[in-house]
Amino acid sequence: MKKPLNKLIYRSYLSSSLIPVLTVEVLLLVLYFGISTFITSKTMNLLLEEAKENLGEISSREAQKIDQELHEISTLARYMQNEQQYFFTNPDVYILPNGEPEFAVAANGVFYKKNNNGGSSLYYSSRTRITAKEHEKARRTETFDPLLKNIVTHNPKVVAAYFNSYDNMNRLYPFIPEVANQYGEHIRMEDFNFYYEADASRNPTRQPVWTDAYLDPAGNGWMVSCIVPIYNGNFLEGVSGIDVTIANIIDKILKLDLPWQGNAFLVSNDGMIIALPEKVENYLNLKELKSHVYHTHLTTTVPKPEEFNLLKNNDSAIVAQIRQLFTGKSSLINFQIQEQEFLLQQEIIPSTQWRLLFLVDKDAIFIPIYQLKTLSIHIGILVIILMILFYLAFFLYLVRKSATFAEKIAEPIVKLTEMTSAVSDNINGTLAIKSLNSQVIEVDQLEHNFRLMVTRLQDLFKSLREAHDTLEHKVQERTEALSKALEHLKTAQEELVQSEKMAALGQLVAGIAHEINTPLGVIRASIDNIKRGLNTSIYQLPSMLKMLPENQQNSLFTLIEQAMQVKKLSTREERQLRKTLIAQLQTWEVADAEQLGSTLINMGFHVAIEPYKELFLNTNIANLLKVAHSLVRQQNNSNNIELAVEKASKIIFALKTYAYFDHKGTVVETDIVNNLEIVLTLYYNQLKQGIELIKNYDNVPHIFCNPDELNQVWVNLLHNAIHAMATKGRLELEVKQEGNYVVVYITDSGHGIPPEIKTRIFEPFFTTKPLGEGNGLGLDIVRKIVEKHYGRIEFTSQPGRTTFMVFLPITKGDEV
Amino acid sequence: MTKKSVILCVDDEVSILVSLREQLSDYFGDQYQYELAESPEEAWEVLNELQLEDKELAIVISDWLMPGTKGDEFLIAVNQKFPQALKLMLTGQASEEAVKRAQIEANLHTCLRKPWRIKELINAVESAIPN
């Protein structure tokens, strides 16, 4: 489907930049929320496990604390028990700590203590007939008051301490002013739990006992009591007790600083709630009973209503969970009230068998997580909002950008389209091409190409017309140009000839450097040796000669003379001779024969040593030879220098001759053999590496020629020959006179010239050498030079034997 | 026969060899046995003899441009058979490639240029000999 350019660009912008980025961003968001949720749930589990563990520790600690506090009260109860039992067994031992009490009988027949003397109140139920015995008992039990008072005043948890007798007497601190009205007329102690729970049948061990919660007849509201039986022998005189109100338990005992805003409450073994803090009240939908407004006198135990028994709760789910906790092995359960999740931990308080329950709202545990979760959600939402804003801005930007971009591309193309239409109508060269001003390289290139094409087309038409008009003129011009080119070619050819010559020269120079440096090395070393040798000989010779017998002196000088007679031996021969000398010296048992033999050879002594036997048996022979050597080496080194100088001069002479350029091309009388030998000198170092040189020169007449140019011929032919043999083989040089010609034969044992190129080797620029080693002009130059001398060059070739023959006519000077 | 270490000089120019021997023996005296060879082929003959006599090759000093085998090739071959021997080149002219090649493949210690100074020669030999 074809679409406008800007729409295409707009689409491609959207799909290539917006969509992938959006996809990636959405994926990142999903990933973010996913990871956040995953981490939250992981952390919640972790926190929960940690909370459970901590809760166990905390609850056990708190239960111990509470147990201790209750135990303290039990201990106080034991004190009471001890004191009071002592009183009953020794009734005559009594005190009246607050003076004589005043008793009266109330209107309802209750016998009671009228005056508050700082001690406890006293009540005798109207059920009991008051005789002198009862009166005396009421009086004497004043003895109990200091302890009762102490227990109450020194223990903030305790609200009251009392003694109830079997005959319905009640002594209670703190003092109750209207005690007759408070209790009513005929209370019977056996009817109340704070009495009967400690009687002989229920408490045979006579230990302190904790009651369940009950409503206090003394008007202190709801409470529990720690009670102890008071025996006189086996007779139960009464039951004493210490009252702790539920309010006090809640405020003073259960007020624990628990983590996670947890709460503790107490439940009796049968499920009855003993003390319930306010917070837990709300969860269980109960209102704890603390204070009470008394409308009637209590004549029997008033326990807490059934609804306070968790095992009898209306909500069967709660009952089931509590039962599971009470009977199950685990001290911790997940507890659910309606929809809310809690942890419920129980600890049994040993001294009362009450269950201390800890209730922790799971939400409280998870509060930090919930805060984090909320934060992460907020961040997520913020990112989404920012992304939406960004994409709105980005989208607007893209729309604008793509429009500009499309225009930028489309506009020059449209212009170009218009112009192409114009070109076909107007090819004659008047069409002006407007600039497209595009910033796109390709479009710019298109414009450039178009411009070029139009210009070419215009030029083409123009030149076609012109060519048509001026063909004749053109031909003339071309001819002129051709002749000029020909001239250039000639110059170039001359330059090439010169460069070939220089190339050959360059190769020569490298080899010649070696040839010159070698004699120079010898010269320097020899001079050095002479200097050092001179010292030894001059200073040591005279003294040594003095000590030597005359015949040995002569012998020594003869030896020196013989050594000085230059007779070059090869190193191989020298080695052989050294061995012989050493062997001979060893048979004479001369000390250090090896060293002496070497010295003899080093000084150039190359003849038999038998005549010198006596000399060699001289003990000082080593030093004598050393001095002799120093003398001989003066000459040996001088000879070496002479030879080296000769060698170097020869090479330099050859170079000088070779480098002599006669630009005028003057013809001089020349000895061809000499001419050839000079070039040969220059090639000596290449030849000696493995080429056997055979010379066969006849006596030929001098000819008139240009020796410089002929040097070129020999250089090229020798160079080719050496190259063909790869520096190993046999090179034969022959100079002969044949008729009116001096003929030079140069024969090599190289690989020969293959038949297929035999006809081409004299062509200029034809070469078999690798690129850069030669320009293929060598043989062309050779032929030209030979032809310039009215001679000719020929060759025969087969593998292993190739001969070039240069024929030079024997002429007189004026003939050339 | 005492077993001295050997210094072997190889050059196609006998006067070079003789001069070398004189310089070395002046300086090192009878510490070494000095052997001369005019070509690598002859040098191998000497080396074979030395092996038969169980003598240690301490130093080889070779020219580069010689008939037949070139100095670098010769030293590479020597290095293969006598890796512990010190290799020196003494030459009037050698291509840079040949010297480099000898340095890499023949463990060439120094390349001395002709004409050389005795100090250079002695320094080169001493710098590679522990004592």
C-alpha cells in the first residue's frame, strides 16, 4: 500500500521508538510491583516467625513475674496462717495493739466493733449467739490487727486482709464503718467461696488457695482472694484471706509493656476470665467487672456471669479455638475473632494454675511492612504518573519531530522530481538547477549526482555539437598532442635507462661496502697488534738474550727468520701443522707443548722444528717464543696492512673507473679485456660466494668505443648471469678476435632461458624478475649500446648453459 | 691434553682471522684455544673435531658475507647444536634482516662492524662471559 512520506516516517518513529520503550517501561513496572509484593510476603512470614518466637520468650518471662507476685501474696497468707494458728493454740497470749475495742449490737442484731481504733472492723453474724466466749474472741483477735494492717498498707495490690471464723465472725482491715449494714444480718461463712474453698474437704493440705473471681461482700467490687485455713489442731477455726481486686490485677499486674501493642489477660483453668484489660474487652466484646454498686447484701458467692467463661462464649469459633489452646500441645495458636487475625500465646502460672494469655494483633506485627508496602505503592504510582507525563511529552515531541523530519526529506525530493521533469524538456543547457538545501547526506548526494548528471548531459550535448562542428580542427589538435607525447616518451625512456643504471649501481655499492670494510678491519687490527707487540719485544728481548747461550741465540734468530718468510697456509693446513708440532713437542716432553705449538703457528712458523730441539728444551722457551712472536708479528701485521691496502685501492680504482661518466659519449681507444676486468672487480664479492670463474682471454686489439657505455653492457650481462645461477655455478668469460670483430662470450651454468620467451628478452620492459628488482630495460639498453657501436648481440641457451656473445667491430677512431 | 674452551673465528679473509686471533690471544692469553676457519664448511669440520675431543665451544665469531653459507644461516645452525655458545657477528656489510634474524633465531649477542676497534671486540666477548 502506498502512503505519503511523512505518514511513513511518523509510523516508523512510533513503532521504532515509542512502542519498544513503552513496552520495556511497562515490563519494568510489572517487575517492580511483582518484586515488591513478593518481598512483602516473604518479609511478613519472616516477621511472623520472629514474633512467634519472641512472644514465647516474653510470655514465659512475664508469667514467671506474675507468678512471683502472686507467690508473694501467698507467702503473706502463710504468715497470717502461722500467727493466727499460734493464737488459737495459745488463746491467752494476746495483745490489744490499739487499745480496748468498743463493741455494740446493731439494730439488726449484728454484734460489731463500734470504734475505728486504727485497726480492723469486726462483725459477728446475728446467726451466732454472742456469749462471753464470743465476746472475748472478738476482743482477743485484735491481736491479728498489726499483721492485717501491715499486709494491706505495705502491698499496693492488696485491698483487704481478713479473718473469717467458723462461727461467722469477720475481722477485716481496713475498717468498715457501717459493717452491720454492709454485710447484713445473717451472713454464713460456709456459703462463700472465700471460706469453703479452703475447708478440710477441699483443701486437705492446708495450703494457700486462690479463689475464682467473685463479688466482694465487703464492698470492694470484683476480686480474687488468696485464702488459708486456720486450724487449732484438727479443728478449723476459720479461713483468713488477702483480697486483690480485679482492677488491681489489671492495673498493677497485667500492665505489661508488651511488643506489638500486645495485651495479657488471665483466665482460670475452666475458662473463666479472671482479669481482662480494656483493649481485650473490645476484642471479646465484654466489659470487665471491676467496681460494683451494691443494692442488696450478699448472702452467698456471686461469681462472674457465664458470658465471661471463654469456653462458654456465644461465638462457637472462639470456644473451639480456646479449647484447642487449652487441650493442645502448642502454647501458641493463630486466633481469629470475627475477621481479625491474632496470635494467642498461653502460659500457665504455676502457683494458681491460671492461664496467662497474650493476645497480639497480627496487623501490629506487620505495621512496618504495611508502611513499606504503602511507600512502594506510592512510589509506583508516582512513577506511573511521571511515565504518563513523559510519554505525553515524548509523543508530542515525536509528532512534531516526525513532521519536521518528513518535510525535510520530502521537500527536496519533491523539488528534485519537478526538476527531473524539467530536464527532459530543456536539455540544451539553459536549465538552472536550484539548490535543495537538504541536510540529509543522501539527499544532498542525490542532488549532487543529479546536478552532475544534468551537467554531464548538457556537456555531452554541447560537446557532441562542438565535435560535429570542429572535427577537423580536433584531428589537427590531436596530432599535435601525439607528437608532444612522443617527445615525452623519449625523455621518459632516457630517464628509465638512467634509473636502471642507478639500480645496478645501488646493488653493487652494498657489496662493495663489505669489500672495503674488510681490508679496513685488517688494517686497524694490524696497527693495533703492531703497537702492542712492539712493547713486549723492545723491553724484554735484550735481557732475555743475555741469559741465553750463544748457540741457542743463533737458533732463536734462525727460527724468527724462518717465521718471517711469508708463506701463506690455509687455516686447514695450519691446524694440521699445529697438531704435528704439538705432537713433536710432546715427544720431547716439553712443558705446555700445546701452548708452544699454538704460538709457533700464530707467529707463522711453518717448517719442521727438529733443528731447534735444544732451544725448545730451554726452560724459558715459553717467554722466548713470546718475544720472538712479538718480533715476527711486526712484519706479519705490516704485510697484512700492505695486502689490505692493495685490495682496497684496487676496489676504489675499479669504482672510480666505473663511475666515470662521459656524457659527451666520447670515443676512446679501449682494451676490452681491461674494461671487462674492472666490472668483474666490482662483482668480486658476489662471484666469490659460490661461483667458479673461468677466464679465457686472447690477445685482442684495442677498439675505439665509449668504455662507460660498454661497462653498462658487462654490468647487465654479468648481473643476469649471476642472477640466473642464483650465485652458485660456473661463469666462463672468453674474449676472442673473430674476423673484424672482438667477441666477448659470457657463459653461465644457470637455468637457461625458456624457449617461449627467447624472442622477447630484448623487448623493453620485459622482465622475469619479481616486481621492484628490475624494470626490464637491461637487455634493451645492452642491445641499443651494442648497436650504437655498430656491433651485435646474440645468445644461445639451454638449461645449464647460456651464452651471450657481444660482437664489437674493430675500427679506427675516425670511423666511429 | 687440557680442556680449554674454544673461540672459533670464521671469515673468508685469512688476514681478518689472523688479526682476530692475535687480538684475542693478546687479551685472553692461553685461557682459550683459538680456532680459525675460512668458511662455514671448514668451521663445521673444526666443530666436529672439538666434539670428538670433548671440548667446550665458548664463542663463535663469524663474518656475514662469505662464499656458500651466509653468516646468519651458519650462526642459526650453530645455535641449534651449541645453544650455550656466545655468538658474535663481525662484518663489513650485512642486511638488517639478516642481523635481526640472527638475533632472534641464533641468539646473536652482538653484531660488530668492520673496521672494528679492539675494545669493542673485547667488551663484546667479556660482557657475555661470566668471569
